[in-house]
Amino acid sequence: MSITIQLEDLEFIEEELHFDEKVSLLFLLYGHRNPKYLLQILTVATRAPEARTQFLSEWTNVVVKHEQPSNRWQSELLEGLAIVQANLCLLKCGFDDEELHDQFLPHIAELATHVHPVLKGLLLLCEKMDRATGGRLVDYLKQNCASTVTDSEYLEMVMLELIEQGRIKLGSKQSSQACDLSNLIAAFKGMELEALKDFCKSIESNFNKDLQPGQNQSDNAKSTQVAEAKAQVAENTDHLEKYVITWKNAGLILIVNQFTFFRDTNPELAELLPSEPLKNRRGTEVDKMAILNLFVNLGYAPIVVENIPHLEILNQVEQVVERVEPHHCSLVVCLLSHGQEGKVYGSNSIPVSVKTIERKMAARKLTGKPKLLFVQACQGSGLQTAVDLAPRLEHDGPSSERTASVYVDFLVAWSTVPGFASIRHIEKGSWFIQELCAKIRQLYERDHLMDILTAVINDVSAKRGYENECMVPIIYTTLRKKLYFETLKAKK
């Protein structure tokens, strides 16, 4: 990334941040350096949160003066801003927030490049707790650990007090000091908050697992961490628990079905329009009904929206996420539209990034629940001449490079590999959606979803059009377990 943060940018950045973003960011930047000092300045600042501050300039002066290399602060601050998701601020500074998101993986507690990994994990822990849970934690620590920690609406300040008191030990790879979160783990166990207890244990064990005398952690060690995290997820898969999607509590399915298109007349959006008008997607109604019939029979409550503009696609995804209840097993979203370069088109012919849709699905309230995204997306006019199709066949599918969602418990299935057309019959529907629905219906009582999708890829890739056209779907997944749909026998 050629753009970097300069010293003269700091005042603007700080003015753009909300106070709660400042608290979270400073927690990442100061928590391992001087938690006592940070507590002092935040205690004063909370009395007048709207007041102008110069926290970042002060922090930068400390880092430049006392730490090497002297430009390290730029990378650390950039990662911190990405983790606290100060996206509007980053955009105004000229950064690509999606690129930074993929670089720094803000929701993955185990991975940190420049900030202290345990501080990142503790910040995510704070985000998992609401105000009431934070108050319960403080009360428990006071009653059972003789702690003098002060309750605060900013849970980061509670963590800072525990760090300053030595009740949380962040650890250091450089000096081979282990992380110790035993007080938090014991507290959450006593409060019967098993998920938070396990989250703390994972932060601690991930930091300590490779700790060796004299070991140094370089600033660019992220690739090693990524490989280790993937290996840890992959090992012993035969012993993993299953996701079981029960018929009674299967969850919600959102189907976005785009059939007709118009060209948005807003001059500010003109450059986003495709070069040629998008054609109506004949055959998509057949796909919609196949999906609807299948998933209703699997127990899903359907939400169907049709011919909606690009911003409404995002709005509908946000709404369905909000409607997911704790007892729901999963969330499914199906996008049926034209598409190009990792995007799908709204009915107004304006594209929306599928990555943005993934991020909205990856809400914290859905942590641990499988999130399935199926994309049947036409190429649009940009690739209409790439494959000479017979009169009753049209083509769908994204053309450019796509990457898997960085979120755990996610599956994204595209109708075609990058760069190739995805074929849709104007009366019988698309090859991918029709085969997907048929294979799930045929195999779900005995096979898990990834095995079913392998069969879908096999059968779709074997199909041939009137003039020997072919296609291959592609699946990206971070599912940690085998996913099964409840069988008919189990429903009774």
C-alpha cells in the first residue's frame, strides 16, 4: 500500500474519531506501554468527551523518541484504526477500507501484525460484553478477587486497571514472558459465562503456544500466524463437533432476486453504470422458486425481495441479520443478479461489493452460527461476447479475482470460477442453482454440506451446452465443523 499516515495527518484523524473510537484505539496503542498513564488521561477525558484532544500526537512523540524503527508508529496506528473500524476516517485519508480489512483481519482475535495481539483480543472481548455484563464482571472481581477495579462505561478502562494491577499479564514474545488471563478466565467461569471464558482461554493459549526463550516476533510475522491459525483449524477434523441445522430452528433465508434493471439517473453514480444496459434475467424465477421450496422444507423462514436498487440490497441484509434470534441455527443469503468484478448489481444497474455483504452478515450477534452465501451473478455486458451461447442459454458469473471471507463459520459459493461465464437457461434456470437445490434435496439426509457441494461442482462441471459450453462453480469456506441439515426422520 503506497499511502501512509504522516505526522501532519494526526490532527485531522483525531478530529474525525468519535470518543469511543479514541478510547479503543488508545487501548491498543498504549495498553502494553503505559496503562497507568492511559488510565489517567482517559479518566480526565471522559469528563468532557467532546473536547479537542491531541492523544495521537503525544503517543507518536513517545514511539518515535524511544522505539525503533522510528516509522513503526505508522503501521501500528493504521492497524489500530482498521481494528476499531474507523472506516470513514480511513476513507477520508485516502485508504481503501476493504483492503485494510483484508490485510489486518480486525475480527480475528488470533492474528495481529503490529499491535499487541493480546490487546487486540481483549478489545474484541470488550465488544462481546454489553454494559450489564461488564458491570457484573467488575462486581465479581471486587467480591472474589479483592480487586479495586472501578466500574466504567468504557470496558477498555476496566481492562487497563486489571493490566496496571497485574491481574492481567499481556506477555511479551521479545522477552519470552507468557500471557496470563487466569483471573478473567476464573471470573467468567464463576459467572457461568462459558463463551467468554473460552474466548479468554483461546487468547491466552494462542499467544503462549509457541513461546520459546529468546524468541523474537517480527513486525511482519503475520504470514506465519495465518498459516498456524489455518493449521490449527484444519487439524483433527474428524473429531470436530457438527453444525446441525434443526428443522424447528433452522433460521432465516434472504433471497434477493433481480429480474429487471434500469439505469440510475443520479449523475453522481454515472461512472458506476455498466457500458451497456443490463438485460432482463430470464429464468431467474425458476431459480427463486427452487431455492424457496428447498429451504422452506428444511425449516427456514424465507424473506424474498425482488428488483431492488444497490443500497437496498445492503439494507435488506442488515435487516435480516437483525431478525436472527439466539435460537436460530444459521443465516442463508442468496443473490440472484448480474455481476462483475466481485460485485452484484442492484436493479438500478449500480454494483455493490459482495465483500460488503459478507461483512454485514458477519455481525457479532451471529458469532458461532454458520453463515451461507450463495451467489448466482451474471457477468453483464462486459463478458456477453466471451462465450457464444445457444439461443436458450445465457451466462452469469463474476469475472475478476475474489477472495474467501475472512470470517469464521462462513461459506461463500459462487456459480463460476473467476474469469468464466456462468450459464443460465432462460426457462429451466441456472445450472448452478438448479444443481445445488437438487443435490441438497437428494443428499442432505446422509451427507454434510461440503460433500454435497463437491457433488454439485462435479455435476455442473460435467454439463455441456448446445455448443459445448461448460462451467465450474467455486466454494470458499471458513466453516470449522461439518454442517448437516436435520433429516426428515429427526423432525418427527
